[in-house]
Amino acid sequence: MNKHAVLLFFLAVPLWSHDAITTKLTWTQEISRIVYKRCGSCHREGGAAMSLLTYEAVRPWAKAIRDEVLSRRMPPWGAVQGVGNFAGDPSLSQPEIDMLVGWVEGGAPQGDPAFLPTHMPVATPVAAMPKYSRTVVCANDTKLVGALNLVAIRPKGLQDGASLEAWAIKPDGAVERLLWVNRYRRRWAHDYVLANPLLLPAGTRLRVAAKPGAVASFLGK
């Protein structure tokens, strides 16, 4: 076995280190509930990714999960927090991130199985697309001829790892930051449905910053 094969072998095998326990957070009380709610729709038997619904399944990957959560690569969403307000956003809240990180860095203890939830909460689904009758495609700068009641934004033409920012400048000069997609992954492509429709008056300029070939479709009425 050559050195490259050895490296791949060790990267592929999750390591279960015997870390000292320095936290009161446990899998059975706090962490399982976060994982079930935020990750269970994909990370389950028969799901799109490996199951993470038991302590035995999660523990070997604890540090990798911490790193994915801190980088906000997981749960897969793409939109940067604080820019736009979207329905069905599965992203972890800051307190949830803090608990996951604290649990991992505190030794990732299991806790008493008696405290496990009696059922798995339903993970947040990606929001269904509302009805719309108008589509405005923008690659750089577009001026609205008529008012647009914006309900969703659909990035298109993005390559893996690319970014796209979209914002609106209203006739009175007010700026609405609409969407910032960072480290895009095509296999997770989806529409970003606004939690509340946004009325953009005629004369509003829609602007998009992205590499050539990428556009944003603004869907509304």
C-alpha cells in the first residue's frame, strides 16, 4: 500500500478519541434534539447521507461535525445568515452551534439514555414555492418597469464554490440586501423563498454580483 493509499485510508476512517469529559452537555439531553431537528431529514437510514441518529453513529464523527457546523457548511443551505429572511431555513442558531461545539470540545459525552426524546422531531423542510406570475432575470443590473411583489429568488448558473449577492435599490435610495449565497454546491440547488413577500416599487434597481454566467431570477407578482 503506497503512502497516498494509507492517507486516504486514515481520512476515510472516523477516529474515536478518548477525550476527557469537561462539559455537562450530553447527547441524550441537548445534542440529540438539535441533530434530530436540524439534520434528521437527510442523516437517517435511507436518507441522502449517513445516519447520525444514534450516539454510536455520531460519536466517531464528532470533531468533523463540529468543523462542518462552524464553517456553516452543514446543514446545507448556502445563504449567509443575516442577509434576507427565508422560509424553511434549516440553519443552526448561534446557541445551537455553541452547544454542539461545547459538547464536542468537552469530550462529547453520551449521558443517561433515559433522557433521549421519545420521538424524533420533524426536520425543517425547504419551503415550497408559492404561486408567482412574473420572473425578472438579472445578471448584473436591472430596473423594474413595474412594481414587483417579490416572493422568492432562484440562483442559476453558479458553479460549485461560487458566490452570488443580490440586492435592491429602491427609488428613494433605500437598499434591501436580498440574498448572499456563499460556497454554493450545485447538488443542493433550491429556491430561496422569502418568509414575507417584499414589495419593490417601480423604478427599483435589482443588482447581482456574481461571476459571468450566473444570474438570479426574482420571482413575484
